[in-house]
Amino acid sequence: MTARVVRAPRGSVKTCKGWIQEAALRMLMNNLDPDVAERPADLVVYGGTGKAARDWPSFDAICRTLRTLGDDETLLVQSGKPVGVFRTHVDAPRVLIANANLVARYATWDVFRDLERRGLIMYGQMTAGSWIYIGTQGILQGTYETLASVAARHFGGSLRGRILLTGGLGGMGGAQPLAATMNEGICLALDVDPGRVQRRLDTRYLDRSTASVDEALAWCHDAKRRGTALSIGLVGNCAEVLPGLVQRGFVPDVLTDQTSAHDTLNGYVPEGLTPGDAVELRRRAPDEYQGRARASIAAHVRAMLDLQRRGAVAFDYGNNIRTEARDAGVADAFAIPGFVPEYIRPLFCEGKGPFRWVALSGDAQDLHRTDRLVLELFPDNAHLKRWITLAQERVAFQGLPARICWLGQGERARFGLALNALVKSGELSAPIVIGRDHLDTGSVASPFRETEGMRDGSDAIADWPILNALLNTASGASWVSFHHGGGVGIGNSLHAGQVIVADGTDGAARRLERVLTNDPGIGVARHADAGYPEALDAARRHGIRLPMREGGGATD
């Protein structure tokens, strides 16, 4: 049977009643474009089993409904299945999405997988089930920003002559090699799947590849000697290769991991198995598979700890590998710090985070005009200019032309309004979709990642992402989502997403100003409430009211 191929429509003619509905339709389809999704035939976009829709009948029903949805109606989507259309109003979201949310007592992988087998639930990851995935570029700048922070803290501002050792070249991890070379470094990235390595070569995220550890290390040492940037994909299993590197005495300068360790059944491949063997064992003996995966994760993390003790700057990159290793008996797994408290939280305190936009026209010239716009608006931001310049030169589009950059409180609203003005003037041939990763300043409760080590101990409090989703709904986002488990797995996170469309209308301008002010603003408020001085200062600068600090009665 021929695999079904989905690609988003292009051009300036819509098939829906309004551009917001059209944007939702195109972005849902774009998530499943074979140039974007990891396993589009299975509706899997990235991250193990992160899906765009529960099944093909649900996908078809969503598309059919979006094409007839009125400008004063809202579609409800429950774990990838459309379940109702209700009359709301023109400033309400056209779609509200909830994915994988379980009552706390039942929030385990076993319960989730049982419900999934019965066709009752779907894992949406973060941007898969919220229809704003833009391929590996979506995480690329976050990875770039993280590695830039690593370079600034440990290596004088550059990774030149420094080797980053990591694992995982899937939808998220595939960004690592290019982010490293954009920071002038050397990246040695492992993946057990040769197909993933080849895909990163084809999309220019990797420079070269090999299945030989000796050859890979020789290339690394040569690049280090020359001071040249280089990315190498090594076909191999981290649980086997990393202990071998320890025995060799090889110590990288920087060490992390982005294998899909959050999902021990569908993500991480145990040592000794090919990807094909893994598929068969998952099907035949899932319990045995998970036991072997956890043992391999333990070996993997023990090797990371050995390399850390020998001098590597190590950090967890948000895939929950430390928790899985600790549960498998590695008592000191959390000696490896998380990347958010180490390198990203100061940005979150300023309301900064991953702001992404997509040209619905499919015309690369529209996207290039938006690149020029962001540089025109922020001419003094040298870091942003360097990023946009590098992205233009080195990032291949996947699906609809898209871009991402990190913008903060005030900057997002300013850019969004300027994009809307370009659509209104006709400089852009079709509207622009604006969204973000759920990994943002105020949208996640994730004690092993975004909210690890909060200053006030509020790591596990999930009120904040719920408030984020409610605030974005009240502010007029085009669609709003609330998910469970993205990034770190079932039971470990709750998170919200928002998307808003710049269609050139005055109504869109009002919604853009509200949403793109309030969405990062709640992140500033969240960190101010936790007592971060940088966030308190940002709140004062941007006029964000903090009731407990009004009237002089509150203390830090």
C-alpha cells in the first residue's frame, strides 16, 4: 500500500472561511510533511511518538472541520481527535487543544500506553500536537543559545577548538551539530540509526559521518588542532560507545545528550540492538525491551559521569535521562546539572524565549523579507544579527519556510505588529503564523527541565502553565494547547502553547499586541514570584503589575 503523503497548501488563496482556520490547517499539514516529520505515515512528528493527530480518520475530520469552521466558532481537539465545535466570538481561539492530560494518580506511562492502545489518547510532545513544529530548526536556536552560554561561561565566548560529545540526531537532537559549528565548535554526535545520520547530512546539519570511532576521533583531533568548526555523525549506540571512550581516555570539552531517553519503550534503543531489532523486540516483548533500555541508559549515564569527573563540562539537555538512570540505580545521576538552571533561566527571567514564525505562502522571499524586518527593528542586537545571518546561510527549510529567534518581553509584540503591517501593506503575499516552543519562559512546569531548581522551591507547581493557557485564550490567541509529558515523558511535565496569525487586519493587530505582550509577560511574573531579581527588574521596566509587591507589604 502506498504511504499517504501530506503537504501544506501554498499561496495566497485560502480554502477555509478565514485565515486563522487556514493557518491551522496548513500548520497541521506542515507537521506531517515528509520533509518535516520523522514518521509521517504513523502521524508521528518527532520525539519518539509525538503525533499531530490521533489517527487518520481524526486527521481527516480535523481538516474537514477547519474548512467549514466559522470566524465565531471554536473547534475542540482532545488528544488529536476533534470532539466538538462551539459558538464563541471572533477574538476567541479558533482551536483549543488538550493532549495526554491525565489525573495525577494515573499519570504513568503504563496507564497512558493502555489508553493509547485502546485509541483513547495521544502523546502530543510539545509542538507536534499543537501544530507549530517547523523541523529541526525549531530547536536549533535554543541549542545555539545554550551552547553560546556554555562558551561564554567556560571558554571565553567561543567553542573554537572545543569538542562537544553528544547523542541523538532525531527531531530535537539533530539540531546539535549545526548549533555547535555555528558557535565555532566541533561536534561528535552519535545515533544508532544510520537513517537519522543520513538525514542530518542531507539537510546540512552534519558535515560528515562514519561508523568508525577511530576515524571520528581522528577527525575531531584534526579539527581541534586546526581550530576549525566541524560536525561529525557517528553511527553507534551511546551505551556502548561512551564507556569505550572512557576506556580510551578521551575526554570531550562539553558533554550532553538528546537521545529519546524520556520514552524507554519507543525512544531509547538498548545496546546490542539495531533499529530493526528494536522494533521487533518492542512488539514481541515490551517489558524486556524497557528493562534493557533502562540498563543501557544507566551505562550511558555512568560513562557521562566518568567523563564529567575527568573534566568535561556536562549538562542534561532535557530528555529526562538522569531520572531514568537514577531509577535504574545510578544514585549520583543528578550530579550532572540541567541546562535550564545552568544556562537558560536568566533569559527566562527577562521574558526571553523561542519565538518562531512561518510564511503561509510557502514563498521563501516572504521569509527573507521577515529576516530583514527583524534586523531593522533590533539593529543594536549583535547576537541576534549573527544568528539571523548564520541561519540564512546555513539552515535548510523543512516544509513551509520558517524562522526562529529568541525575543523577550516587549520585543515579541513589536515584531508581531510589524509583521502584521507587512501583510497589510502587501509586502508579504500571505499571512504569517507566529508561535513558539512550549519550552518558554512561563509555559511549563517540568521539575527535571524548565522548572528544575526554582529559587523558591516551586519546581512542581503546575498552576503557571494552566494560567498561561487561560491567559492566551483570554487574550485572543489563534489556537491554544495544553499538554502533558512533552520533552521528559508522562508524569514529569505540564505545558502550554499558543499560536497567533498576523493576517494584516486591525483585529489581528489588537490580538497580536495582547497575546505577544501577555504570553511572555506571565513568564516574567512567574520568575518574579519565585524571587529572581532579574525578573523583578524586568517586571518594573515593562509595567507588569505584581499585586503582592504593591503597597510595600511583600518581601522577597
